Amino acid sequence: TPQVDPQQQFEKLATAIGEIYKHNASQLSFEELYRIGYGLVLSKNGALAYDGVRSVLESHLGDLVHNSIVSHAEAARATPSPSNNEALLSSVRILWSEHVTAMLVIKDILMYVDRVYVKNAHLPSVYEMGMSAFRDQVLLTAERRLITGVAKAVLGQISNERCGIEINRGVLRGVVDMLIELQDTEQLRPLYETIFEPQFLFETRAFYHEMASARLTDHGAAAYTRAAQDDIDAEMGRVRAFLAPSTGTALRNVVLDELVAKHADEVLSIPEAGLEQLLDQRSVDALGVLFGLYSPLPAALTILQSGVFERIQAQGEKFAAALAPMSPESSQALGPAAKTAMALRWVQEVLALYDVYDEFLHKSFRGSNDMRKTINDSFIQLINANNRAAELLSLFIDDNLKNGLKRKSEQEVDHLLERSVLMFRFLQNKDAFEHYYKVHLAKRLLHGRSLSDDAEQSMVSKLKLECGSQFTLKLEGMFKDMQVSADLARGFKNMGALDELGFDMNVSVLTPTFWPALALPMSKDTGNSADGVSLPSPQLSSAVDVFTRYYLTQHSARRLSWQYSMGNADIKVQFGDRTHELNVSTYQMLILMLFADDEEDVSLTTGEIQHRTRIPGGVLVRQLQSLACAKYKILTKTPMSRDVNLNDKFSFNSGFRSPQYRIRIPVVAAKAVVESEKDNAESMASIGRERQYLVEAAIVRIMKTRKQLMHEQLVNEVIHQLSAQFLPTSTMIKDIIGRLIDREYLQRSPDNPRLYNYLA
């Protein structure tokens, strides 16, 4: 067999490679070329095939660069215009694309070289060797250093696009793919990461640094953040179109840092167009954009939270300023009704403001727990800055349950109650709310003023869900009493005991522990029968006796104590030739009955009325004012004035006229109104006494379980246990600990005066 010259065989390979680069691969015999590679390896000439192919590739690439790229590179270096940049990048991309196509063919031809020689010699594959040849001959040659020009051209095109100039993204995609595939031999990472990406991020930072400064001079917060979001969207679009996906996070962070992080406070504080205006104008969408930019940046988010918190506080201060006329120091003399209207408006404004921020939370702040906490904390501070918030909230609920539910759907009623409970949740002194709510509920139940039993029960259920059954125990007891009273009334009526008296009587039998002292006053200024209020009519006295006997047949071991101060009556009154049905308080009925059997012109002084009815003085004055000085003048008064003195005279007003047949005579200041300073002080004193009992009980309960505790531990545990109702002060707890030591419930340790022992 004739000897085969390896060099001649390789020359055939070299010629074939040239044809492949000339796009003449279809003219070649791949089987013959494969056998040449196979033969070279078998004849121990694998190195000739491998190294020779590299030399051929380098030579071809050198010629191609010189012929198709160098001129474009020089033009782009001299004048880096969009067209010159694109020409350079396009020529590089074409060369790269052709080289990759050629290498796919060449690696198939030299498959045996790869499988045997390359593997045994631990060399890069033929394809990898071809890639490194392109890198070294085209991009990294010392005399040309084309990689620098290519990177600059890519950066230039990106800069052009940022400035609104249209570019060919496909060309950039091809060049970037090349940089991603070609490895940096020193750092063993893609050229994209070692040469292009750092410079790209550096120039991006510089670009947006200048952009931020320019925009801050003529953009409001909404426009600035919208533009910033558009910039981020545009940059992420570039990542999707032609940059490496791995660049996305770093690129976003650079843009956020320059446009947002470094100017977070400045953007929110832009005069007349900052965060304050976005919140006040309810710019839900703009706030959503702003939050999307600030939320990934902890420091920026903190600034946003602070801005929202402060704005809520500022708006709360406006609401508080509107309440200033209610203060005893105010020069404005407001009546109870005006003060009450003002109080109701305060609650409405707070709830309306919360609705606004709740909308921001869900639509702008994406339900963020951080923003939820900020909003809630701010409303807690706003609400509790008003030391009468508990009273005003109870008044608001009272007003709605009496008047505000008309023409409201079930869903609207539930929303109103839910919002009320939300405000209740923010109250720190929930025990004060309970105090007022019991008073207001008692008046609604006893006067039949509630519009909806379902709404009343729903409100109590919501409070129970919020605070537990102990909180609503007395409230539920009040409802139970009313139900039991209704059952008693049916039994009493069925008995027929009142038939001969000629009128109906419904009696509410109330458990004293459930009903608040303010609703059932037992002091000298009340209508308790034990205080001697006189019933001027034998019929009334007889009715009371009959019901008492009936009740004792049902509950023999109990005692009834009549509370006339809370009752009401429907009575028919003849005014000349006209008759009206009046709805009056029991006290008003007793007063009017003094004029029933007498001549029309009879006059009674305040003192005489008090002597005959035994109604306490302060209460009597209010009843007489309602009958003689208010809208419906059932009695005439001499002299005519709103003040009632002991010697003022009252007569029946037979000339009274009204287009209405049924008239309700309200008691002056009897409806739920904001308490006077005196009444409020008494309420606070009552609440304070109740708190002392609660603190005392908590201390005993804790010490009974723990047996021994340090002072600080005991104080913290008491605060923890009672915080759902109110926040006891350390001073209060310390004082009560001292009293419990005096009463020998606790003992100081002989070795440590701050250590307490429980005494069984």
C-alpha cells in the first residue's frame, strides 16, 4: 500500500475549510474529509490536524477582519455616529454568524479528532478552539483591540436609543450573544461580563445621575416617579431584547439607586407637587407607581412610611382644631346639640380619612404589611390624641343606630358598623368606650329609639368578636332583660289586671348589675321611688301595685325598685277643641297631670310642682323647660325666659296648636349629647375607680399563679394583661401594689424590696 503523506492530506482539509468559509460546502465530500481527519489521528498526526486547523482558522479570520471590519471600526472610532456604530456592529455580527456556521460544519468533519485526539490530549473541542480563535484573532489582537470598539459601539447605540434615536436591536442582540459565548481566558467568564457589562452599568449610572438632577428641577413627584418607572420599563425591555438576562437585576438596581434611592426624600418634598399633594388629591395610580419604586429600597420605604404617617397626623390635627370650640377654654358658647354635631363630624371625618388610606393600602400600596402598620399606627396616635375619642365614637354609633340607618341597605349598615369597630380597635382606652356605650345603649333600649334590633345585636357581636365575651357580658345582659321584660308584659296583659284602669302599661324589669349607673341614677337627683317621687294619680299608684304583685308571684325572692326617671308615656291631651297625643317622659306626665283636673287658668309655681311631685330640682327644671320653653309649648311660663326659678309660674296652654296629631316632647339634654366638663370629670372618675379594681384583680391573679415576681416583671405582666382594655401606668400599678401589701395580699422579700411574694 502506498504511503499517504499526512501533510498532503491536511492540505485537502485546509482547502476544504476555505471553501466552507466561501459558502461552497455543498461542493465537498464530507465522507472524504471525515476520513482524512480519521486517518490523521490513526497515523499519530492528530496534532497536525488540530493545530493546523487552528492556524487555518486564524489566517482566514485575519483576512476577513481586514477586508470587512477594520474600515468600519476606524470610522466608528473617528465618528461614533449611530450609522457608523451600526455598520461596525453589523459587520462583526455577520462575521461571527458566518464563523459559527462554519465551525458547526468543521466540528462535524473533525468529529473523530474530537472524540479521540482532543479527549486524550485534554484539549478544548474543535468548536471551542474555533471560538477562541475568533476571540483572539478578531476581538483581542494587540494591534486592533477590536473588542474596545465593539463595546463602545454597543454602548453608543444604547445611549442613542435612550435619547430617542431608533436603532437596530437585532444587530445588538447578535453582538451581545457573541460576547456572552466568548470566554475571557484570564477570568474564565464571558467577555460580556468582564468587558462589556461593567462599562455598561457605569455609563448607565452616569446617564441616570444627570437625568435625575435635570428632572428634579421641573417635575413633580407624580411626573418624576412615572418617568422613573418608564425608564426602568425601558431598561428591562432592553434586557429582554438584546442584553443578558443576568444583567436585569444589576441594571434595575443602578437605575433605582440613581433615580430613587439618592433622591427619595427630595422627590416626596417637592413643593406643591410632593407626597402631601398626592395623598390629599387621592392620586391612587401615582402613589402606586411611587410605592412600586420605593418598596424595594428599605431606606426609601422608611421615608415614604414617615411621610404617610406625618400626613395622617397633620390631617388629624385639622380635625382636632375643629373641635376647639368644645373646649371649656373656648370663647365660643356652644350648646350641647352643637357640640354633639361637632363630635359626630369628628368621627365621620376620621373614618372617611381612614377609608381614603385604606384605598391607598389596597390599590396603591398593594396590601403591603409595612404600609398597613404605618397607617394603623398613625390612626392609633390620631384617635387617642383626643382624650374623649371613646365617648365620641359611642355617640357616633348611638346617632347612627337611632337616626342614620334609614334608607341604608344591609351591606351599608354592616360597613358602617365594621368601620365603627375598626375605630374601636384603635382605641387604647376600650374600657372608657364600654362605659359610654352602656349608657347610650341603655337609653336606646329603654326609650325604644333604636331603628334596628338586628343592627344592635350585630354591633354587640362584633365587639364580642373583637374583645371577647367578658367585654360584652353586661351588654348582652341588657338585651336579655329587655326580652324577659317583653315576656313579662305579655303575661301581665293576658292577666287582664289593667282592664279596669283604662290604659296599658309596659314595664322593663332590669338587672341592676347590667345597667349603668348613669342610665339608672340612684342618687338624690333621681326618680327612684325610694326617694319619694309622688304619683299624683290613684290610677298610676294602683297600676304600680298591681304589677308589683304580679311580678312577685313570678319571682317571690326578688325586690322591685321603681325607676320613674327612665320611663315614658303616651297621653291624650285636649287643647280647646283639638286633641293631640303626646309622647312624654314619665316625669313630664306627672307634671301635666297636675293640670288635668283643675280649671284651665290654674297656675303652679316651680316650688309647688316640686312639692306635689317630689321630682328632684335639677331634673324638674329640665322637664319644665321641655314643656314650656322649647319648640312645643304645652305649658306657659311667667316670666317668659329659658331659665326656671323657684317662683316662676306655669299654666296649661289651652291655645297650643300643631298640624301634627302625635307629638314627641323631647327632654332638654336628655338625648345622647357630648358630656359637659363636669359630667365628663365624673365619668372619668368612675372609669378610674373601675380601672383600679381591674389592676388590683390582675395583680392578685398573676401573683396567685406565679407566687413570686420582681417588680418590673409584675408591672409588665399587668400591662400586658390589661392592654386590651386600657393602658395602666406604672405609677398606678405601683400604688396598688403598695395597697395590696398593706392589706397583706403581697409581701416584699426581706432580701430584696423589689421582689414580691404572694401571701395565700
